Amino acid sequence: MNPNADYLGIVTMLRSLREQGLVSGSEAKKIAARLMVQLGADIIISL
């Protein structure tokens, strides 16, 4: 699979969780940063 596509899907999910109030903005950013490294994604997407 493409790590950038996987990362984009995760960021989309994190945005949705943040908008619903289930995760804070700072938590979402930490999760996204950690997963970007683990997946090997090389795109930058803003939460």
C-alpha cells in the first residue's frame, strides 16, 4: 500500500474525531506525527 494514502486516511479520521470532540487538537497532532514516521509518509498535511 501507499504510505501517503494511508496517512491521508488517518489524518481524515483524526480531523473527524477532533471535530466530534473525542480527541483534542494537540492529541491529534501528536498521533499524526508519530504515524507519519511509522508509516514512512512523506507528505505534509495540516490538521
